[in-house]
Amino acid sequence: MMKKKWCVFSMAIVLVFSSTASFGAGLILYEINSPLTGTASAGWAALANDASTAFTNPAGMTRLDRSQLLVGAQPLIITSEFNPGSGTTFSGTDGGNAGGVIPSLSGYYVHSVSDRFKLGISLLSYFGLGVDYGDDWVGRYYVEKSDFLTLSMSPSVAYKVNDWLSMGAMFNVLYSILDSESAIRNLFAEPDGQLRYQDEDFGFGGGFGLLIEPWKGTRFGVTYYSPVEVSFSDVPELDGVGPVLGGILTRLGLNGASVGMDFTIPQWIMVSAYQQITDKLAIMGNLGWQDWSQFGNVDISLSVDPERTRTFNNDLEFKDTWHLAMGAQYRVREPWLLSAGIAYDSSPSDESNRSPDMPFDRNLRYAAGVQYDWSQNLTVGLAYEFIDLGSADIKKEGFLRGNLIGDYSTNNVNVVNVNLIYKF
């Protein structure tokens, strides 16, 4: 009897709550409202020219001769249009543009205690994404809408050990919101039901950085960011559940059951180099690694009461990713500085395990920017970046949710950044 009870209990999880297993759209963003947007992030851990180094490499704060404030604003203009292919089970629309505009604002401050000792604080978002396909698209049983948004506050400290070595560390307090909706496929041709899952949580992490300057005009930087665990728990809102499925839930007492999901925002490491070629020209580059396989392991629990709690792991089979970037800065003449860069990130998934709430594969970035020294204390900057998220082929197969096969005919992000730097 107990085995039979758990069998029916598990079936109810599959019928109703399996959709929540794929919720969690996210992407690590290098676009943190700083002049680095103009180099496509090239020089992330080695450039250290402004207060955003408090996050990109806290050791770089020792290069700033004065206290400094940087504020930046930018919209992320996302265009993501799915093209359903043959073999997709259910009829419906293509979802139109599942992207939209995500506003962003960041701030960084570095306080110069002495020539060797610096304190800093960063307020930014470096992880998140959002999609909205509507409630009548072909993949509605996988996801209709999903937002995974974060905000980080990171105090940091740096110390210059000697003329060629600086060390820094940071503490990361991350606030996250998960808000997702999907359709529920009722049995026996009944109209679709709706499921909504929403919660918020705080996670904690940290990181450290090294900055090495073997000789003037040459810098090497290394920054490590620890994983951040966030746990969501919610009693999903269920609307329009048919009498058959509703009867199963009522019989098992699952109405009002709590669903928990544990995500690990990836740990990552960035290694960067900076080289001054002439008085006017400098080049820079990155090599990075991100632990997406860790993010792809989602622990899920369903609890009715302390005696009836079921936990399982949903392995999305993600792969770790690699990052490469190259960029340059050119001082045309005082007070103008031009920047440009390109970057590549490998894909964390392939068509068989890619979900429509994370519609990207390999990323290509193309960027350009300009900075103008308004005065000795004030610098203003403007940068543009185009992110190509790839065709993101999807080939999902499922008994209840059906097959979802296709790719994204248009899949990109346009970023326009404005930043101000003030030196005290």
C-alpha cells in the first residue's frame, strides 16, 4: 500500500509540478554598466582604470590614486523569436518576440584610505534573464513566462603588497527573484490549466583577486567568484485544473503542496592581460571559465507535510563554458578615448537539453565605446554592444508536455550604456 501510495504521489508530481523543474532562466552578464562594455569585457580583471574594478578585480583598486565613484545605466534590449519545426506536438503561435527591455543601473565606489589600502562597494546585477512567450505558443507546457532576476551588493578590500603585486577580496550578498508561469496539460482534452511559481531569496558568496604588474604598461589579473546558492519555495498557484487531475490532487491531499527548488549560480574565474603598446594604444584580453554543470543540477522537493516530502534531482546536463575576449583602447587625442572588442562564450547546453527559458547557445559579443574627460574630476562614457545568442536549436521530447522542436531565427541583445566617473 505504501509503494502504491508513493507511485500515485510521484505521478502527481510528474503531471503537475514537472514544469517547475525547468524554471530558472539565467545568464552571467559582463555588461555591468561600466566602460568595460566598450571592450566586450576584454581586460575584465586587468584593466583596473575605474571604480568598477571593485567587482571585476578588487585588487585593481590599488591603481586608483583617488577616491572614485562610477554610476552607469543601460537597457538590455532582447529580441528572441522562436521558429517551430516539424515534429512539434502541439499547435499554437511561435511566441512572437519572447524578449523585451530590461533596464539596468549600477554603482561603484572606491575609497582611498592610503596609497596601499583601498575599500570599495559595488551595487549591480551580473546574473539573470527573462522571457515571455504568451499563453498560446507551441511550447506553453514547458514555459510561458520566466524571470530570474538578481541584485548584488559586494563590499571589497584591497592591499598593495609591493610595487608589482596587489591583492583583493570581496563579499557578495545576492538578492534573487524567480517568477515563472507555464500551462498545465489536463487529461482527456480538457482546456489547459495554469501554473505560477514565485519566490525570492538571499544568497551569499565571495571572491578574491590578484593584480600583477611586472613592469610599467603590463598587467595580469585573476579574479575568482564563488558559487552562490539560492533556495526558492512556493505553493504554486494552480488555475483551471481539470476534474480528473484535480481529483487526483484532492485525493492525495496535494492541494497546497509546497515545491522547493535549489539553484547554484555558477562559480567562475577570469584571467586577463593588459599591454600598453604605445602612448596612445593598448590591447587587452581574457580567458575565463564558468561552472554551468553545477547550475544545471537543480534539487527539487515537494512537501505536503513532514511525513510526505519527496525530493529528487533534475540534472539539466549542462556543460561548463569557456570565455575568450580581445579588445583595444586608443587615445585619439586628449580628452577622447576609443574602445572596441569582441568576445566568445561557449554553450552550456545542446539541442536535447536546452530549454526555452534559457534560449541561448554560444555567445558572440561585438562592442565599441568612447570616453570623454570632461574635466580632471569628471569622465563621461558611452558604449554599445551587440550580443549574438546563436540559433539555440531545441529538441525537447516529452509524454505530457509534448515535443518542442525548432530554433530561434532572431536571437540577440542590444546594449547601450551610459556611465559617469567622478574622482574626489
